[in-house]
Amino acid sequence: MKKLLAGFLLLAGSTFANAQSTPYHCGSADYLNELDAQYPGLKEKVEKVTDHANYRTRGTTVTIPVVFHVVYNTTVQNLNVSYLNAQIDLLNKSYARENSDTTNMRAIFQSRVGASKIRFILDQVIRYQTTNISFDATTGSGFANSDIVKQTGSGGSDAISPDKKMNVWICNLTKDGSDGLIGYAYPPVGAPNWPVGSEAPTMAFDGVVIDYIDVGGPLKQPLGYGSGFRGKGMVHEVGHYLGLRHIWGDDGGKCNGQPGFKDDGISDTPVTDDASNFDCNKVKNTCTEASGDLADMVENYMDYSSGACQNSFTKMQLSAMEYVLDNIRSGVRVPLGVNANEELIKKVNIFPNPASGLLHIDIDNMEYHKVTASIVNLMGQTIWQTEQENKGTPITANTLTFAKGIYLINIRIDSNPVITKKVIVQ
């Protein structure tokens, strides 16, 4: 099993200035340092984006369409759609704070954590079998080598509408030829106060990259579950995608008042000197604050604490991400005024309609695990129902015994919301 707890990754050199040794490594801080070397001043601008004094809470829900690119070399890496559905379910529960492990949050932080109005829906799954054994980030060239996972011509998969959808690449991700890098994501770029030309990387490389062993959730445990992975690597990386920094500010182990100290720009996360070491130490307090001093918040998704320990974002973190969605990634959403289910509805075809015999329910161009369907008359009585795993063929109902009239068909695909369509029997 890769990414074992002993598989520490030590980053060194000018490209990876924030050197750390951890068994769970996120590459986003290193990405920011790499970009800053190429585009001087970019890091400062990103920090400004996440340092807003007046955050606000959304009044309406924003739904982010997710495109999964499963780029695999072996059969094991070609994850079944059940893993992807479980990951979407975990993202939704984590961002809505509906995950069952929130009960593990300490009382001292209960007033600081909250739920967002950010939701996720599986939009598309693209599978690509590559000849690349792995996608390897290196100390010498940064993420140029691993980023080829985003290029069809280099053995990866091109992004799909990254200005409107969140692209997630799932692959065998390594660092300097070894295990240890579990994922990375670009911070949001293109804020209106940035100089022209500083918007790097290009839109074609925007999104999240995650190692295949940490994809899943409670509904389908990740392949790395036995080594401590709970699917929360993607929760963490999406936080970066939506503008969050690590809670220790990526300053290499500084506390407030020390030279080089940098906060994460979020007022309700306690000051912390450095990343947790994949543990769940709830007694440590690495930095002392003048007033309202609290222990390190190891339950926060933006730490490097154990996946079994992480369970919440703070209210200000959530507001910061909602700010980014409204002002920087404003196109990444199901269009305003469009029901989040409409794209899903387009994939479900009912024919013939009207029907006088066999009625077919066909799900077009979508991977799924299981469908439940029922037909209800206008009195609300269920007169037919079925549950079927994906066989690659339409679901069939015989309407010969039905009375003539109008019926409603309720269809649920995996954990997606129920779709209702009308059919006439004659």
C-alpha cells in the first residue's frame, strides 16, 4: 500500500521553500512558492485574496459541477464509480457539516465552526488509460511533470470547461519517484486587483489533483483506508481551490511575533506554528495568543492532522470560500436560475411516451452504480417500483395492466436527488 504512515516526504530547495516532513502531504503551498518564483509577487497577491476583513454568508446554495478524470495505468487505479459517488457524498456532508464525526469537535471550538451553502454534484466521469506509471512532481522541476495528467497529448486528460466546472484528476501521484504526495490544487487566480499577466497557471491546468488511494468516503472506503485515509484529502484540496490556506499559514513553523510569521488570513482559526504530523493531538498549543488563547485546531480540514480527526471548517473559512465563489470563481457553478438537477434530468430518457406496453428508462452518458425507480399514480399510490444495478441497458416497466392516464416516474441515481418525470399511459 502506498502513502504509508512511514512514507514521509521531505521537501527541500528553493522551489519548495516550506520544507516539511509529513506522511500526508498536500502540494498546494509548494505550488504557490513555485508560481511565485515564475511570477514575482503572485504569492503576495494570493494572500491578499484570502485576507478579506469583511466576509459574508451566502443566502442561497451554490452547486459546483464536478468532472472526474480517472487517469489509470492499472486496473486497481481505475476506480469504480461507487468511489466517486462516495467522494461527492463526503464533500457535500463535509461542507454542509452533516458528517457524523462532527460530534468529535471539542466544546472550545463549537461556536467557531459552521455549515456552508456550497454543494457538489457529479457532472461527468472521464476515464483514460495511460502508459505513464505515475505522475511525478519533482524538486527540480516542481509540478510540471505531474501536471501532464491534465494533458491528453502527454498521457493525461484535458480539462472540461474549467471556467464552469471543477475538474478533479485522479491518478497515481508521486513526489521524486516516491509515495507521500496525496494531492494539490491551484489557489484561485485572476482577482481584478492583480496586474495583467500574473494570472498563472492557465485555465487548462486549473483544478484538483488527488491520489487514487484517498478517493471515497463512508459509503465506499478509499483504498488507503487501512493506512488512515478517509477521503478527506479532497475536502482539503477543494478548500485550496476555493482560496483557503493551511491553518498554520505556510510560514515554516513561526508563531505570532516571530520574524517571518504569516497567519492564514482567517480570524477564527487559532494561531498554529506548523502542520500536525498526521496525528490527533488535542492537547498541544504551539502558539500563545495574547487574548482568547486556544489549543491547536487539529479538527480543521486545512491542517495535516489525521483524516479520522478532521471534521470541520470554521465559519470564517466558509465565508472566505463563499467570497471566492462570488467574486473570483463566479462561473464555477450550476448556472443561476437553473435547478441543480437539470443537467442530471437531461441524462434520463423515458420512451415511448405516451406508452401502451413496455416503458423504458434509459440513463445516457453517465456512470452510476444503482438506480431506484417507481411509478406513482395521481392519487400518490405506488403501482410499480424497482431497484437495479447498472447493467448498461434500460430499465423496463410493463404498463399493459395500468389504467389509462397520467403517471409520475420517480428516479434516484445513486445518492443524487430524486428526478420526477411525467408519462402518459394510453
